[in-house]
Amino acid sequence: MRPLLGLTLLAFVVAAPLAHAEPGGCLKYGAAGAVGGHLVNHGVLGAVGGCATGMYKRHEYRKEAREKAALYDKEHPGAKGSYEEKATAYDVERSTQPGKSAPSDAPATKD
């Protein structure tokens, strides 16, 4: 049991720097669902539900990023980069809050 635990921890340490700044996904939400389901004696059902939720959240995140990248391409024709980079650049220019396509209602501060 200990070698398996050690290998699992080693895999997480090695894979941690490779992680993207995207929300959840099947593994993260599935693990949380399994823990929650375990508390009510439905661990597998919780894991499946968590996995489905994680896949949906990541799909919505990527869909919003593609929409922002398309808007950025309209304003900056010929811009190079991935859709994540363009979505980030669009966010920086528009000062949007994470998870919202429209600019925030907060007043702009002048330096």
C-alpha cells in the first residue's frame, strides 16, 4: 500500500507544474464528488456526477475563451497566439472579471 501511495504522490508532484489555469475537470470534480458521495454511501454515483459537472464547467470556460478570442480577432486582425492568449489579452483590455464576458460595472480609477 505504501509504494502505491508514494507513486501517486510522486505523480502529482511531477504533474503539478504542467497543470493549466482552467477550472476543474473530470478528475478534480470527480474526486470531490466521490468524497461527497462517500459520506452518503454513494461514492461511485458522486464521482460520476462530479466528473460530469467538471467536464461541463471546463466546456463553458473554453467556450467563453473562444468567444473572447473571436472578439479580440475582430479588433486586432492578424494577431497571433492561441485562443487562451487572445482571451487573456481581451480580458486585460476590457478589464472583465473572471467568468463574465461583459466589463464590470466598477468605476475606473485614474492614477
